[in-house]
Amino acid sequence: MVKRSEDPSTLSEPLGPGRARVQHMDIEATVDFVGKRLLGFVDYKCLCNAEAPADGEAWEVVLDAANNLSISKVLVGESDAKWKRDEARKSSSLGLALRVELVGAAPGAEVVVRVFFETEAPNEKGEGGCSALQWLSPEQTAGKKFPYVFSQCQAIHARAMLPVQDTCECKVTYNANIKAPADLLPLMSAVKIGEGEKAEADWETPSGCSKEWSVHRFEQKVPIPPYLIAIVCANLESRRVGPRSCVWSEPSMVEDCAWEFADTEKFVAAGEKICGPYRWGVYDLLVLPPSFPYGGMENPCLTFVTPTLLAKDRSQVHVVAHEIAHSWSGNLVTNQTWEHFWLNEGLTVFVELRILRDVYGQEEATIHLADRLTSLREDVKHFTEKNLLNYTQLIPDLSSGEDPDDAFSTVPYIKGMSLFSLLEKSIGGEEYFGPFLKAYFDHFGGKTVTSYSMRDFYLSYFGNLTEDSKVQEALKGPIASFDWETLFKGPGMPAFLPEVDEGPLKEAANLAQRWIKVADDSELEQFSTEDIKGWGTQKCINLLDDVLSECETSAKKLSPKACEKMNECYGFLKSNCEVKFRFLRLALASKWSGAEAPAIEMATSQGRMKYTRPLYRSLKAYNAELAQQTFAKHKSSYHPICAKMVGSDLSS
């Protein structure tokens, strides 16, 4: 059987005889807020593969498309094309592929295909529709006057927004002309070309907008995987925060955003020292509304971030360091398939921690490392209890066609980082691994990588250092003993974890032990506001992580009165999201009724899955009926990805 793709998460067929691969896309689209749809056409510049189809078979280009993405017309060149949706392979997760016959194609020929498309609108409750787009009413925005739409295409949701070979195998460049109401500004994961130009009205404009329309032009010259195609359209303003960076948000937030992310250029410059030149030209940030389901999304030229990072103390800007690290790991060098997602995220966390060390010092990096390892233990425990050990492997098996979102956790991030730490330690430390990293990004830049091609390059790179006896000893010693299959596919916690200097953590650990050892509520008077005087956010996080870990691994729980006292002394319910989220989980587990209303408020006022999913799981353990009722009431306010995952958590 001819292999048409290496990726089990695509129905497109970029490989083999008689097929074509998309190399460039020209997107012409209109943002219709009244109809809550994105519509238009895409011109695909396709390159036919080197081998012709078998006798009697036609040349084809095969594109991924979601089941609810409408296709109305297809042209090849200037002629109507013969095309169909591939009903025989229809999948609830992977969609309904589009097959287009390429008349007159030949090996190595370039063919232009035009496809007219329209996304599906959500229903009256705001549910369903295009899984890549969230349409917000004015009431759901900070300004309360204009609507807002944004995309989230990772992992396989680009196919819901437009037809595309939705696999990392097929990196593309793109240009776009986006038409939108003139009062609103579209931005994309690309460089904006000039200012908006007046355009003819296509559709009715939404309430609050004039009747004028404008068109905006974008260009992405660096080949990217389709999951990095991104769009936002809203009432946006910007402030410059560095020589190549602006921060964008709704006008009422923009000054706070600019202050919070003032260190952006320091992170980019530190990333260049570690990874090599920044190749994307612009590095802008967009602060989205609270329903954005992730901490950040590394869309090239325009990183999307959650407003939960606006802690007013810059304690959460490490997320920006993470997204900047993606400029090399993920965006420049990309996992070939979602089964190798750990290469994107594990190396990104590894580089992020180096950036934090170089900008803020070793103690800051150490505290963040400890926090990450705690998160890994929690997720491995969760998957193990659900008998989902496959998702605790660095390379999970996705061959059954499941949605890669189902495997999302800290495992690829932190277990992946731990393996890169092992590779560094085994070869002799940063002195040797630092030059390897730059060589890795240079060698695979613009391409895709698998766990095995990374391994082979690692062994080849250091194998070529024949004059270095220390490297050769390492290759013959600890590295020769690696069981790579176990490293890649072994379930559970990794055998190796990077060492954590306990020094910066001792104060938090000591206070945690005092709380854990409380045997009777009469002992609670020993605690006071002085306990954490002068502490930063991260030290409070470490305190709560230690107490949570003890409560989850032993039968001992804090009493409801103890949780009430902790909040009285430390004010955790008034703290930033990272601290409040952990305290609420602890308090719900302890059955403190005072946590019920704040937990519901936090779970429903934002949609970042890092917070929302664990909060709903904690609410379920506290009161399953309450969790279900809360989710049913607020489901339509969440991004489609978040709504799906929370629904799965509550039903399992």
C-alpha cells in the first residue's frame, strides 16, 4: 500500500505517486461578524510529486477540511475542477477531506488550485460552529462596544477555518488579504503590509460599527506548519515595548499590557544567544480576552497570550519567555507529527528555563523548574488513575485517529524537558550542549523532525567530535547504554529528572510542613501574615504545591478551618491567578465551603485550560452536581477546545 502521509492526524495525502503538496497559500477572506463566519477563497500553489499516478488514476491534491467547513466551488487554473468530499474516510476527529483532480498535471509541475470556503457559525447558544474560531459579543470584551473574533488552530483545527494540508509535514508560506469592518483591525501570524485600505462592503456590519469596510494585507515569508496560521479581528491598539515588538490589546488594557511585558526584548535577545538569529522579523504580543484557552500560543510574528498573565508584578511573564523560545523550537524546527509533540514543547521549556536564568538569575529558573516538576507529577498521576498510560509516553500512539488535543498535558513539556536535560548532562554539560543546540536549529531550520531524527543528529554531531576525548568517552559510556525506545515510549514518570537546588525552596517547604503537621484547629494561631512577608508569587506557589502534594499523596487533609485561616493570613483568594488557582484546589479538597463561590467565579470568568480543567475536576470531587450545573450554564462562553475538554473531564 502506498504511504500518503507520515501523520496519523491528517487525511491529506502529500506523499506518493500522483499527489501534490501545497507550498504557498494566497488567502482572500472576509470577516463576517453578523453571520459569525469567515468566508472567501484560497489559491494553493501546489507542486506535483516526482512520480506519476498508476495507469488509470488521476493526479490529485488532497486537503484536510472539517466536517462542517463548507466548500462551494473549486478551480484548477481558471477552469472548473472535478472535486469531491471523501465520504469514505469521514472522521469525527479528522474531518472530511477534499479531493481535487489536477487535469494535465505532470511530475514536478506547479499547479494553482482555488477553493471557495465558508466556516460554520455557532448556534444561538454560542455552541458548535468552527472549532478554530471563537466569536465574542461586545459584552464579552473589555470595551463592551465591539465584537471580537480570534483563532486557535493547534493542533488540528486549521482545517476547520480553511481547507489545508493540516499536517506539520507540509510547511507553507502565505499571503492574505483580509476584509473587515473599518472600525476593527485584523492581525495575523504574519507581517502586516501597510495600513488598511478602503474596500467595498460585502456584508452588513455589526452593531456599533459604521458601514465602512477596509482590507488589510499580510505576508509570511518563512514556511510554517498550518497550525500556526492565526487571525484576530477586534478593536485593538498597540504600544511599542522593544525595537521589534509591540503589544496589542483592547484600548482599555493596553497600558497595563505594555508595562507587564516590558522585558520582551530581553527575552528575544537571550533566546538568540542560546538558539541563533531570530528569523521572523517582528515579535509582537496580543493579549486576548479571558476565554483564550491557553497561557500563550506561539503564532509567528504575533504571540497570543491570556490576560491571566497580567499579574501587575511581572511574575507570569515566563510564559512570554516560553513563547519566544518557540520561535526556534516548534516554529522554525517543527515536530513532524503530533506523536512527536514533545520535541516542540520539551525543548521549548528547556530553552525557556535558560532564558529565565540568563535574564533573572539561577534562583528564578530553579523555582520555576520545581513548579514544572510538580505539574508533571500531577498529570502523570491523573492519566495513570484514568488508565491512560499512553498519554504519559513522550511518543503517544495516535494511530487510531484520535484528536491530539486529548493527549494534551504537561507530559510533553516537562518529561520532554527532562530528556533534553539528560542528553545535556550525559554529554558533558552546557559547554557541549550549547553549541549542539545552535547546530540543531541550523540543521533542521525550516524543516520537520522526529524523535529518531533528533536522536540520530545528536549521535552524529557528537560522534564527529573525534578529537574530544571527553565526548567520545560519554558516547561509549552513559550514552551507549541509553534504551532510546524506553526513553521515548516508556510510560509514567521518567527515570531521570533534572536536579533542583533546594536552597531557594527551603523557606516555602518549611512553612508547608508547619501547615501539614497541624493536628488540631487549636494550633492555627501560630500562623500570621508575617509568615510570607516579602515573598514573591513563585514562593507562594511552591508553598501551595508542597501542601497540595502532601494532601494528594496521603490520607491527611487540611481542615476547613485551616483553609479559612490560611486565606485570612495570606490573602490567597485576592492573589493572582496562579496562587488563587492552587489555593482553591486545596480548599475544595478540604471541603471548605468558603472556596465554593470563588472557585465557580474563577472557573467561569476565564477559559485558560491550565486553570479551568483542574478547577472543574476539583469541583466535581467537591460536589459533582454543582460542577455539572456550572458547566452547563457557562459552556457557551468557553472556547470550543476548552468546552470539549472540560466536558470530557466531567463525563469520565
